[in-house]
Amino acid sequence: MISTSDRRYRRRDTVLVLLCLGLSLFGLFSPVTWGHGLADTLRETVLSPLVWLQTRAEEGRTSRVRFRQVTFERDSTAYLSQFLPSLRAENERLRQLLRLTRRLNTGYVPAEVLHQPQAMDGRTLLLSAGSRQGVAVFNPVVAPEGLIGMVSSVSGKSSVAMSWAHPEFRVSAFTVSGNAFGVVAPSNEGRNGEGALEFRGVPYRDSVPLGTLVLSSGLGGVFPKGIPVGTVIGTVREEAGWELVYRLRPAANPGSAAHVLVMVGTPQVRDLVSAFPSDSLLEALRLDSIGRLRRADSVVQAATAARAARRDSLTRMRRSPIQGGTPTSPIQGGTSSDPAPLKDSAP
């Protein structure tokens, strides 16, 4: 038997179902404008809290998506920025090579230093240019800073260069001031594991000050004249009391060279002194010009002093008779050294 309260709840549910059904039929068959107006009214009144929650949820989802995107962009930028110093250094070296090519007065072949997959001597470099590009054995290899070495073997598309660190490397050289000549060879007494060069065969009387730039002399027909080889940083030893051996800091580092130039052409016409301007070379030229100016000034001063002395002596000679000097002739009223004759007295 159903109680009275249960019947009351069932009637209420039935009424609610019929009311909802009626509202549904009214909204289904009513004009579209009425339906939109009713929906707007419900959205702004009864459903406004739900709409607000939905808006905040959408903004939160959008913010999380944007945060992930910004984080990804930041990580990508940080990753790419790690390669920025190396890219700047490579671009600077390529610019230096381009400037060097404009100053060269001989033929050249650009080459890239390749990775050496096979077991090779660590003091040699594998280059991307070979005989097809005109590279031959004994061609010099240079960098913007100076001498790297020379080509020791050539194939069709690649070549092997002997760097200055190789035990068999030799180059005839001279100081930028031109007061000392010798032979540059690799040194076995490098400091802190760094390679060094020795400037050998310098006579004992020809002292080379520290910081002097050493250039290739062009003797031997392999290396052209004027390529920087190294800078004097000290004295290594004395050979038998008549020869000095100086330690050089190399001008170019083969380990950091990624792009080089292989010099090709006729050795007799190559003079690269002007192609490698350096501080030491400019300083030597400046000192040489200053010395020439000083010598010219000393000559001018000596000539000026001689003319002044001549004018002074002439002025003194002209003023001597007026100031009571002794004339040399008795005719001009001067006194002679001979005694005056005696007059005859009348008797």
C-alpha cells in the first residue's frame, strides 16, 4: 500500500515532466527569435555562474598552451645561443680570409680543413682541395694570421698539408726589421703542451729583441716572402758561442684553423709582405720612417749650423778694421813693423 507522501511525490514528478515537455514543445515550435531571447536571458541570469566558470577554464587552458609554447621557444633560443660564439668566430675568420684574398697578388685555392677518419699524423691536415683545383706538392698553406704549413701529398679531390709542428718542417725567415736571417724549425721545448718554433742560425752579434715579428724570406722557392711565421718570445740557447736560437710564438694555430688558403702560382713573382699587415710590421715601418726623418733633420740642422757659422765668420771679418784692428797694409794708414826712416837735419 502506497503512502500519501509517496503519491504526492509522484504527482509532483509527473507535473514536472509534463511542464518540461510543454516547455520543450514551446521552444521547439516557437519562433527562432523567441528561443534566442530566452537563451540569452537564461545565460545572463540563471546560468551566469556556469558561463563564468567555463570562461575561466578556457582562459586557463589557453594560458597553459601559451606557456608551453613560450617555454619551447625559450629552450630553442637557449640551445641555439650556445652555438652563437662559434658562429661569430667562424664568420670573423671567413671575413679575414676574404680580406686576405683582396690583398694577395698571386693565385690561391680556398680549402676547408676536413675531419680525418683514417689514422694519420696529428701534425698534418686533410684539406678539401686537390689536384683538380690546381693544388700541387710544396704549395704553401696560409691562414689570415700567417703560415700554417705546406702541401705534402695530393690526390684528385683532397690533399694533405704538413703543419709547422711537423719535425721535418723548415722555412727560411728573417726579422721584420731585416737585421737577422735564419731558419725556423719546430721546437721540442713547448710550454704547457703548446707547440713552439725555433729561430735558428742567427749570428751572435745580431741580437733580436722580444716581440719582433719573423717573416718568411722567400729563399728556397717554396714559401713566398713576407708570410708571418711567429713572434720572438725569448732565447732558447746558444750554439758554440757564435749562434743564437730564439723561441717563437707561432703566428697561426693549425688546431683552430677551419678554412685556409693554398697558395698556387709562380714562386718568383710572389711577395706577400703587404698582404699580411701586422702590428709589428707597422711598428717597424713607423720606426724606420721616424729614423729617416731624424737623419734628414740632423742633416738639415748640420747644414743650417754650417751656414750660420760661415755668416758669423764673414761678419767678424768685415767688422775688424772699424773696431781698431791691425790692418795688413801700411798704405791704409796702419803702422808697419819696420822702423821709420830718420830725417836729415840742416846744418
